[in-house]
Amino acid sequence: MTMQIFTKRAELSPYLDTLRERGQSIGFVPTMGALHRGHMSLVERSRASCAITVCSIFVNPTQFNDPSDLARYPRPIEQDISMLQAAGCDILYLPETEDVYPEGGQGRTFDLKGLDRLWEGASRPGHFAGVAAVVDILLDITHPDKLFLGQKDLQQYTILRQLAATNYPATEVVMCPIIREAHGLAMSSRNIRLNAAQRIHAGSIHATMEYARILSSILPLPEARETGRNSLNGLPGFSVDYFTFVRLADLSELEVLDGTEPAAIITAVIVDGVRLLDNMVL
Ligand code: AMP
């Protein structure tokens, strides 16, 4: 079946209503394009459990606090369409900004309970407010049975799980595992800014999380954290923004790992000028 492409929500919404009335379950995968195997794994997860898979590609201006970052975000749209088609995606929503934010609107504002100010939020003010606003609009358009999100963006997942639970209780949020390149670097649309040698080098981020995970079982947690952070900072071209252990529930920092609550290592590292995010659920 050929993938259908919609550019107008006024056409997509009623079409999805018709499918839903026929009893077809809908899986939704929101993206900003420049698709890679990580995105494709979300499409595959959706296809495995939903009758219809809807993907969106929209580079959301409200989540960029740096206009030059927005301007240089990669947009290989023909290649993206071919990849989605080959992966068996049924419907692509590919809107212009005006269709998502009519009349220059910015979408709704949500109380993100401080989660928007931690970690990524600390260095990107307003970023998660923009993410919440656009995903709210996309969920209002699609009303999916399941929303597929990557663990790669753990803080985003945590915020959107909360947003969906409150505002779209009929939608189940599914967290999908991180897909990595051969040497351990988490796949990301931004990796195209790294050359082959830099990508291999950046595999040290994953290796260091493994190391810190092992250290956490034999050393006090602050020591495991410092050792991990220092070893990454010691690599040429690497600069750690954060590298720490957190509670999975609310991403608050942990000082002791006693196994009573689910935890994760989260990190953001700038490698040769490219900010890379990664995490590991313990
Ligand atoms: P983005 O296009 O970067 O907004 O990402 C769209 C979705 O794909 C988000 O739910 C991401 O968490 C997810 N994603 C991005 N990279 C990966 C990856 N390496 N593995 C799994 N999911 C990913």
C-alpha cells in the first residue's frame, strides 16, 4: 500500500476518525525528520501492535531557543518519505507551520511540574514548553491509541508521559529502546554533524555509562558519578554538561542507589561542538 501524505489537519483528523469508527487502532510516531534507524524502530513497534501507523515530520520552531539551530536543522524530506514508505508507514502528516500553529499561535501552556527546568531544560529554556505545546496539538489531531516515543530523549518522554496521562488518558505511551551505531553512539539526526572518526570516538559516552553502572555497585554513588564525568571530560574534544544518576520517576538526582526505586544514568556531552544526549536505565 502506498503511504498517504496529509499536509492539512482539517483533512487528516476526519480521515482518522473514519478509520477509528471502523475499529482500526492508530499508532502515532511524532518526529522532526532527518530519519534514521532509531525512528524506524518506532515505526516498526507501531506496526507490530496497531492497524494504522501515522508518522509526523515537523521541525517545531517553538522548541528551538537558538534560531541558527532551527535554521540548520537537517531536512532531507525526499529521503525521509522513501524511508517511511519502505518501513510500511501508512500515513504521514507533513504540515507547514501555519497548519500546526494557525494565526501565529504558540499552542497551549502546561504546568510541567519543574521537569522542564532540570537537565536539558536548564540549558535550553522554553524547550520543553515548545515540545509539550506541539505534541498536545499533534495528539489533538491524531488521538492515537498508542504514542511511540524514544528512550533516547528520556526527559522528553517523562514530560510527555505526564502530559498524555493528564490530557489524553485514552492514549497509551510506549517507550522504545535506544538504537545505537556500531560503536555505541546513540543514533540522532544531529550525528550527521560528526565525521566517521568522531562518531566512533563518541561511542565512549555509552562505554562510560556502562563503566559508571558497574562502579555504582562497588563505590558510593557520588564517586561513581565523578569518575564517569571526569573520564569523559578527559577525552580530547569532550565537554560534559551533566553526567549523573537520577530517579526514573521524576529525574531527580540520586545520592544513593539502594535498589528501592528505578534509576537511570543521564548525560549530555558536547563532542567537537555537537551536543549529544544519552542515557541508560539501570
Ligand atoms: P526527533 O526526530 O529527534 O524529534 O525524534 C523523534 C522520536 O524518535 C523521539 O521519540 C525520539 O526519542 C526517537 N528517537 C530519536 N533517536 C532515537 C534512537 N537512537 N533510538 C530510538 N528512538 C529514537
